[in-house]
Amino acid sequence: MISADQALVKKMNKKLVLREIIHTSPVSRAKLSEVTGLNKTTVSSQVADLLDDNLIFEIGQGLSSGGRRPVMLVFNKNAGFTIGIDLGVDYLTIVLTDLEGTIVSESHQKIDSTLPCDLQKLMITLLEKQISVIPDSRYGLIGICLGVPGLVNNDQELTFTPNSNWSEIPFKQILEQTFQVPVFVENEANTGAYGEKEYGAAKHFKNIVYVSINAGIGTGVIQNNELLKGKNGLFGEMGHTVIDFNGPRCTCGNRGCWELYASEKALHQSLMSNNQTVMWQDILHRAKQNDPQVLQALDTFGFYLGIGLKNIINTFDPEVIILRNRIIEAFPQVLNSIRHTLVPNHTHAPDVNILLVSALKHNATALGAAAIMIKHFIDGVTA
Amino acid sequence: MISADQALVKKMNKKLVLREIIHTSPVSRAKLSEVTGLNKTTVSSQVADLLDDNLIFEIGQGLSSGGRRPVMLVFNKNAGFTIGIDLGVDYLTIVLTDLEGTIVSESHQKIDSTLPCDLQKLMITLLEKQISVIPDSRYGLIGICLGVPGLVNNDQELTFTPNSNWSEIPFKQILEQTFQVPVFVENEANTGAYGEKEYGAAKHFKNIVYVSINAGIGTGVIQNNELLKGKNGLFGEMGHTVIDFNGPRCTCGNRGCWELYASEKALHQSLMSNNQTVMWQDILHRAKQNDPQVLQALDTFGFYLGIGLKNIINTFDPEVIILRNRIIEAFPQVLNSIRHTLVPNHTHAPDVNILLVSALKHNATALGAAAIMIKHFIDGVTA
DNA sequence: TATACTTAATTTAGTCAATATATAAAGTAG
DNA sequence: CTACTTTATATATTGACTAAATTAAGTATA
């Protein structure tokens, strides 16, 4: 069991001061004392420590409001850098960010091979390229976080991927050995949720559900600023919840899973002609030209999404739901179909404003991964 | 923002020591120092405080294992008492417990009137009777917690009750004024979940879902030992999630809600003949006599329960699900029907051992309410 | 029975991070 | 130029924890 002592007090207050500087910089010692409730002496001492750590620096004097001019402090966002990865079934997005999550460099690469060894080589090559451009800094590369479309257990092993062979690769182990930095592996919906919470559409909320609609449907749930994980890290994986128990059989063994109706795969299938798959770019193009068949399909898509989103509202009682889908982002009219389903003429209907579209869009997963790594780093230097 | 200081350290360690005494008493100061990691001097000091508070006492010397004999400490479970209430649509259960959740006195009363003012009088009368038997103790009645079948907002106001008029009564305000003690109001599924977690079937788990099946279906979710609440306190209220979007219209405005299929109300309706309602005692009786119609109905009941429970597993990834229903408790064969639905012949099937039956049974809600009050009290005296 | 060893709990002295108060630094206002 | 403000630091004190020594009370063994 863990007992408390003065070291803990110091760490807690250090984190408190650093957080406040990050969120309100530039800020003076006096102001910090005021908002944190800490004694001025204590703040000065903590600030001295943080200056030693290169986590903050002084930018000179601020404006006087009738007395001695304050020394303004700012967060040193370039004290270190992190890499967030979005590994898809057929693409690999890598972002290099500073400690505020601002992208310094990024790469988007299509994955041509389905062989795990090819992906492994590709990933390491691309990472080496990104790492080579990291500026000189006190902490350098603080770590790598990987968002993956599949089930991640509590040991951060990728145990199941529906549409790829990536679960054969022990990412954490390989990347830690290769680059000698901490590596985290997370489900893409969880990293996406965290990204939107830190930098995106959910910045000002603490109870959110993030829904990413790709080939399948992934869900990440944040409650009181904490990602919920469940026993095996599968919390919120709602793609295979049943919305019609008489419906068609799913690959998971159940009938009428949400994914069968409201995934991009389902949308594509509804538009397939002569066994010819439709590209999503085509769908978008035709939608913008008011192609009736596509508009009809998108309306149905929205209806089915709405069914599951209604379940999400009834299940998690969130402040907001963030939708992450390339078609919805480019053609927001789909939201109207969803809202029609969500809000029948009834008193118990949820607030329509609960629906938001991803602000980070195609970078949500990678930026969220970076954000998770940054949080871990900040927790580490202040503990 | 809240900063840390020495007072916080002391409180944290006080709670640590008290918890350890509660869970392992009788225990010596030396042993406490060993398991908590705190210095022997610190433990002695904290123990002295707790002795002062009458929260623990010494029961004399324990056995020597080759040295000075230890002084054994135990939790003073009679330092105070609490009342937990289970308010149903037509019944009122009250339990008076000590600080370990052991029932000292209880009352089960049928509510004949549907008038709020009648219930209010009845409740106060019964509470006065229970309070009159509380033994002399340092803290006396530490508070009252009320579990209710309806929606409770973050201000502990009962905002909606599907089958009664109880939401008109400002319980918290009335009971606090009448008895001058802290009063909490919680959804019955949340108190039940907490009760099973503290004293019942889920004692050794930290990620649990509790499902109470009455006229409707209530769900309480505990993740990492914390009750999840959501924005409006509706987290986990899954009775109105859709399991068949083509299904019949529900009073909530949606189609095919789980409650329409898997509540006791649904079971009763499936067995209704000539517009004559069936009593649950009859159902049980006929089931035990192998009445085919009832067995069939229960099998269907189990199937529909299974559909929703599968969704719960896919949604919350819990260690265990606790089922609270009087018919299932008395006739556990229903579990087999549920398990058949839960586990089709498929690799992704969940572990059948995930299903547990309530250990606290008809007292789950009231005992859970008491447990919540006790937790609040312990948090209070150590803060 | 005497001696050595163990274990339990307290006493005493010291550490560390916080606070309170006083002081210094550097401005504004009239 | 003087009085007042605001910012930041210096000094002394407080309080919770720790370490080491001490007291207390047993067991083990020759």
C-alpha cells in the first residue's frame, strides 16, 4: 500500500503549479500563488525547481498594475518531443509534436503489404526519419504512443485485429528496444477520445464519448477526465452491441450488431453495384452533386448511426459525443439524419447539441496518442 | 484549485491506517507499520488519534511469535450507526446497520397508498422507530441513504419515477430537516451495485455491472471501485437501450427497448391470461412444478436478458455481472437460458462465470445505501 | 537460571515542505 | 518627493514523517 509523505506533497504541488503555467502562460509567481492557494514562498520554490528542469522559463517582465513588475513564466513546450502513431489497416500516420501537441512534422503513408514484417520495417524506417528531425532539447524524444484498430489488453499487447495481421507484431517490445524510449499501445478509439479531449472538440467537457466510424465502429469513453478501460481494456467497444436481435448474423457470432448497419463497410455495401466496390471519395462526390441513391444511402446510414448513438446516450449519459468519420466531416448533412433518429417528438429526447464532429479529423488518433504520451511525461517529471 | 500540505498527508495516512484495521482486525501497531510502509512512530501516532476518535479500541495482547506481545487493535463497528432505505413502488425496506454493514434492525413495509404525503408520513414514522433502537454510541446516527427506482440528478433530487409519484417528494431536504443528519439519495441500481461490491457477490472485484430486474431494468456500473455517474447521474441506465429497432414502441418514444422484453413486467405480460395479471409467487410456484407454459416463458425471459447482458459485456468489459431478481434468485435455472444466449458456439464468447446472482438479494439496495453512507462517514472522519 | 535473541512500542533528535511575517525591489499616483 | 502597491525573497516557525536509540516483554537455549 502507498503511504503519503512530504515528497508526495511536493510532487502534487509541483504538478499543480506546472499545470497552471501550461494552461495560463505567460503567468507570474504572484498570480500562481493566488490561483493555486499556495503560499508565495512555496510557489517561488516550485518555480525554481521547474526552471532547473527546463520545463519552464522566464520571458522577462510583464505589465505593472500599480507595483513592482512581475516576471512572466511560460511553459517550455520544446523541452521534449513525442511521436504519435495512427496505425490503420492500410495506412500509417505519424506525427511528431512538441509538448503542447503542436505538430512539428508528420507523415502519411499507404501500407501496400499485408505482411507484418513489411509493416514493421516500414514503421521503423519512417520513425527513424521523424526522429532525425527532432530539435536539440533537454529531454529529446520522450516516448512513442501507438493507436491501433483492435483490442489491446492491459499489458498493452494487441490481441485482436479484425481486418489485418498487425496483432502478430509485439509493437511495445520492438519499439522500446529499437528506440530506447517508453512506448504505449492503445486502442485507436481511446487515443482519439483523448486527443479530442485535450486538443479538439471536447476540450471543455469531462464526460465524453468518442465514436470513430471506419470499416468497423470504435468507441472511447472518458468519464471525469479518465479513460475507462474495463477488465481487458475493452470498455466501450460497442461496435458489436446488438441493435436487432432478429438481424443478420455477424462475424462475431451474434445477430444484428451495430457495425453491420452503421459502419463505413455497411454504407459501401449498400451502394455496391455489380459486385463493384465504391470508393468513399465517390460517395462524397455524388453526395455533393445530390445523387439521390447516395443521399438515400447516407440518410439510412445516419438513421442506423442514430440508433446506436441513442444507446450510447442512454448508456453513458455523456456531455457530448464526438463523431469521427471522413464522410460526415466532409458532408455534415448526415448529422441531420442522425438527429432525426435521436430526437423523436418526445419529452425524453436528448439535447441535439450533444453531437459534435471531430475537430482533429484524420489526425485525431495520432494526436491523441501524442497527448497520452505527453500526459505520461508530465506525470513522470512531477512524480 | 486544491493544493497539498501536511494536513493532507496526515489525513491520507489516517485513512490508510483505519482501512487496514477495518480489513484485517485484530491487528497490531507493528503489523500496521509493516503493511502500510509507514514508520512505527507514525503508526503509533495515528493509532492514538483513532483511539481518541473512538473509531478503534485495544482488545489486549495478542500471541507472541518470539518477542514482546503485541497490543491488538480492532475497528469499533459500534462507534455509530446508519440507516439504508430501499424505496420501491409499493414497498419500503429500512435497515439499521453498524459501521460494518451488519444489520441491527430492519423493517419491510408494504405501501398501500400512492399519495406522496402518505408515503412521507409512513417513512418518517418507520424511521423514528428504527432510530429509537440505536444503541448509545460516540457518533449515533451518522446519516441516512435512500435508494430509489428512478432518475436522480447530481443535486440528489429524484427527477423522474416511471411507476410512482415519489419524485414529488424532496427526500433529501425533508429527511435532513427532520433528523438533522446527512442524507443521500441514489438510484437503486447504484446503491445495489455498491452493496454487492462491499458486502455481497462482488466483494473481490473492482469492475462490476449490477443489473436489477424489477418492473423495469436498472443498471449500476462500478469501475476501479468507483460508481460511474455520467453528466446527469444517468450512467448505465440501460433499460431503454434498443435491442430491436424494428420492435414495438416504448413509452420512452423509442422502439424495441430492452425493458420491453426482459423486465418482470414483460415476463408477467407474456403469461397474462384473460387480462388477469399473474403474481410472481405464482410464476415461481408453477416453475418449480415444471409448468411448461411458465418454463417456456422463463426461457424466453432468459433469452432476452441474455441479449442485453451481451451488450453490457461488450460495452463495459466487466469482471462480473451481478443479477438481482427475485425469480432468478429462487429459480436459478433461468441462468441456463441466459448462458445459452450469452455463449453461442464461438470463439469470442464471454466466460460463462461472468454471471453471478445477487448475494444480498432483497436487501441489496438498502444495504448498499447503508454502505454508501458508511463510506461517506469514514471519508469524513479521516478528512 | 542466566544469557542471548526477538519482537513490540515509545522516546528523542532530526528532516523537509509548507506557512507567516518581515524585508527588499520596483513600479504607480499625486 | 512622498505615499502607496505589487512582486518576489529571506528568515523563523510549524507540523508530519523518519531514523536510531531505548524500554518493555516475551522466547530459546545452554
